[in-house]
Amino acid sequence: MKKALIIIIFLFGSLSAKSDVIYFPYQYTLVSYSVEFIYSAEWVKKLKSSNVFWAGTGIVGSFFYMKKPTAGVEVAYERRFYFKPDLYNHFFISGYLGAAYMTNFKNINDVGIVPGFKLNYKAQLKKNLVLEPYVGLSLPVTIGYFPFPVATVGLRLGICKLKKRNKLK
């Protein structure tokens, strides 16, 4: 019964398709893809968690309508919980709240507020260069549309400034 309810919720979500902080502003998708470039500042607060502020730009589309991607800019606050202490990379879960402006450069210009959560993997490519593939579930709120949850498969490439405290409790 639980599986059926989850499937029904996702089917309702396909009526108003959005994803991640940058989202897909059309009305007919269930699962979206996202490719983003971000700049983030991450402050370590506890042994396994951090606060992150980030801004970026990216492209979002639907797996069902590959020829209609949209582009946008985004800002967000994210709270991360890492599974391994004191590394601040590899697998983590996060909750976030962000805002985005999306456009298809023709007839769609949309602004949304987007809360959600993600399962992420953070790969440190260079000292400040990170690659973060993720799977997320978000609930975009925009004017004129009832908010529905949407799943996203995404990839973020970005510059990350990690600031650790000297002594963590």
C-alpha cells in the first residue's frame, strides 16, 4: 500500500514538473535531470555536519522531453550530514531551501522557491574543485501552480570553499 501511495504522489507530481533548486517549468514531467555549475562556501559546524551557501547556474530538462531544456540561476542554503566524520566529502544527505529564476529564452520566465532534500556524493577533484552527483526530491513553489514533489537526477560541478574549525566537539 505504501508503494502505491508513493507512486500516486509521483504521478500527481508529473502534472507540475519542477526539479532541484533550478527546476523544469513545464507541466508534464515526472523525473528531471539537472547539470549545474556552482560556487559554494561550506562551514563545518559539527563533526559530521556543515552549513553551505551556494549560487550557480545550470540546465534542467525532462527525461520525457529531452529537446526542451531550460536554463536558470539559483541561490540556496543547504544543511549537510556526512556519513564519515571529519572528511566532508564522499556520501552525504542534505536538506536545502533555495530560489531560482528559470527561462527557455522564448516564452517561459519563472521564479520559484524550492525546498527539498538530496542524497549526494562529493568528489574532491582539486583543492577547491568538486563534483557532486545527486538524487533529490523537491517541492517547488511558484505562482499559479499547486506544488507537487519531483525527483531529480543531477550533477553539480563547482568551486567549494571549505572552512573547518580548529577544534570540533
